[in-house]
Amino acid sequence: MGKVAIIYGGNSRQSRLKALQEKSEAYFKEQGHETSSIYVHELPAEDLITANFASVSVKEANQKVEEASLVVVITPVYKAAYSGILKTFLDLLPQKGLEGKTLLPLVLGGSFGHLLAIDYALKPVLSSLGATNILSGAYVLDSHIERAEENQFIISTEITERIDRVLSLANQEVNKA
């Protein structure tokens, strides 16, 4: 089976965004893929901000992306675009670091007003890194993810079904390769 890298572009593991990461990771593990998650906010801040390409942590994260056939990019929407945290990491990937990979964007936003953030903000930067197979992905309203006890989250049934569909499509793409 293939390798899946999940790039988590949120600023905390307590975010509703974590529900999308957990759902993705569980799904691909269940399908027999090796998964690894990159929590960008846990990489050394100085290395991200100063674009330290020599950073051991950054090199390890980049290695996970390099080895993956599928890259899931999970980000909240801030100011009509993906997170700045995510951008700092994407800037540290090699120029063609996403070439030959399938990309699945999963975006969490507060309103439908930023629905096009995937197409107009995220996809262009992924394309500039060599990605040519960028799946439609999913835009999820944060109101569809409920906080539960002990840092757990409950995704609404409607959204769970939609996320399952995009994960299944991504799995089919990886299995074709």
C-alpha cells in the first residue's frame, strides 16, 4: 500500500480542525496505508520563520512529504486564505516537492463566504510546488464539528458522509498509481 502524509496547518491540536486530521488518518490506516502527520505548529517556530532549510525537524517533515504518494493538506481559513502557519511550511518544501503526488485539501471555515479559498488561495500554491493531481477536497463549516469531552470531536453525519466520499476518491487515486 501507499504512504500518506497529512500536513496539519492549524495552530493547535485543540482545534476542530483536529477532527479532520483524525478522520483522515484513521481512514487511510484502515485502508492499509502507512500514514504520518506533520503538525506544522509543532515545528520550531524560528526555523519556519527564518526559512531554515537545514533544520533537522524541517528535513524530517519534508522527507514524509517526499515519500508519500498522497498528501492531505488540512487548514483553517483565516482572512479568506489558508493559514500562515501552513504557508511557512509550504515555503520550505523543495520547488517541485509535490510533483507526482495526489493532493487532497481539507479546509475548515467559519462561513460559506470563504468557500472558494481552496480554488483561489490553496490550489495555486500547491500547483506552484509541482502538484498536478489536486482533488476537489472538501470545505467544512466549523459548526458541523462539535466539541466533545476530553479533546474529542463529533463530525455531523452529513459532513462525515461527504468526507468519507472525498477520502474514498483519494484512496482510489492512490491505488491506481
